[in-house]
Amino acid sequence: MKKRLFLVMIVCLLLLQVSVSDAEEKVIIINRIKWQSMTPEEKVRIIHIYREWKTQAVESKEKVRNNYKTYHELSPEEKQKLRERFNAYKSLEPSLREKVNEKLKKVDSLPPGNREEIIKKYQQIREKPADERMRFIEQSRFWKDLNEREKEIFRKLMLINN
């Protein structure tokens, strides 16, 4: 728990666009014991995340900041549901995750009007009962491209998202 809190604090510092040495110095000053108790791998990971952040495009950083703000405006129940969906996504096999990412990239590349229409349809589908959503999905081209194992994983995801 303490390490997670510490990692959140580091990410917040990174969002403030502090240089690596400044961030390290402030972290050490703020909580020297926690920093020193971190493994070298954890320290390297934090520095890697920071360097990655520094090379991101301004639009990408803005999107992250907006997502961060939106997340903190969610109710505890909404946050829990989002965490469950994220964990379910993380548990997907790489091949299925790749297929989902491809679909999301296609949606992102659409003109704004078309993208909003698709997002609205997706939200309407999500509000339907799980069995009705499953019937809809099983009729899609996306479903036909999945192997049996991926289909089973997807079915389990549908139960989580109720």
C-alpha cells in the first residue's frame, strides 16, 4: 500500500514536469526512507516512466491529464468498476488485447462525428443486459476473428461488465 502511494506521488510529480534529478531530490527530501526502501528495479521503473512522459506529444500529455482529472471525479463505485475493467483487460491474452487495441485505434482515427456516433452506440449496447450484449457481439465480424479460447475469455469479460 505504501509503495503504491509512493508511486502515485512520483507520477504526480512527473505530471508537474519536474526534471528527473529534481523529482528524485524532492522525493528523497519528502520521504527519504520510502525512496531508499524501494528496489533498484522500482526506481528504474519510475525514472523510465518519467523519461517516457517527457518524450510524449503535448496532445498525449493533455489526454493523460484529462483522464486523471476525470478519474478523480468518479464515484467510488465507478472507480471500482473501472479498475475491474482494467484488470480484466490486463488479463487478456496478448493476441486478444492486440485485436481490441486495433479496434480502438480504428475508432480513434475516425472523423469526430463518426467517432461520437460509434461511442454512443457502444454506450447503448453496454447498458443492455449481458445476454443481449453477447448476442450482438457474437454476430459481429470481430467475434468471427476470435479463436475459441479468446471467445471464452471475452464471455467472462462480459460477465464482469454487468
